[in-house]
Amino acid sequence: MEDIQEVLSDLKIKDSDIFLPTASLYLFAFLRASQAESIKIDRHTLKKTYDNLASFLVVNYLKQYGGSGDPDTLVNDLTSRTGVLMKTWDENLNNEPSPHWYVAKEVWLRFQPDPHPVGVGLLSNLHSNSTIVFVKILAGIQDAGLM
């Protein structure tokens, strides 16, 4: 089975081109995880954590790829992309194959004009797995009374 790096490499897509679209997928996974019924952390605290995660992802992008641009503008772009993913999720909640697939397709189209079935499927799995990890992290923090 191929992994996302192999697919991107085969299509000659640079990591720097996919960083922000993929970061929006991670940010969306955090957003969805924070809305899980089992998570009872104060919404203000979750919003602040969301904002800090967005800032961290942008700073990491700038450091790792030497990207240019105003960090605040890039954070706004990232959170705007995340909002598009939330809208895509909501619009496809009851559609097949799954809302995960539609969100992954939206991310894919940010760096490649044609949806690649394997690539979209791998991004869909990445989103599902990331959401599960964030739910576990938030539950652990909640259980420890850290938030």
C-alpha cells in the first residue's frame, strides 16, 4: 500500500506546497476532536489552544521551508482554510463515501488540480487518525485536570 509521501513524490509535489493545506487538515482534526461529546474542557481554553496550534503550525512552516509572508496573515489564511473544511464537512455529513473523503478532496485540490483517488484516500485516513489522536490527547489532559 502506498503512503502519502510516495504519492506526492510520484506526482512531483514539494512538501512546502502541501504544508499549509495539510496543516489546515490537522487544525480541522483538532477542531472536530474538541467538539467531541466526551470533551468537557472549557470552550475558551479550547479556542485559545486552537489559536496557539494554528500559530505553531505557521511558525513551523516558516522555519522549515523559509516561507515568506506575515505570520498573522498566514494564521488567518490557515484558519480560513479550516473554516472551509468545516463547511465541507457539514455539507457532506450524510453523503457517501464519507465526510472525511470530501474534506480530504478539498485539501487535495489546494495543491493539485485533479483529485488523485489514492492521495485523497490517504488524506482521508490521515484526517480520521488525527482526529482520534486529538480526542485521546484532549481526554488525557481533561482526565489529568490540566485544562
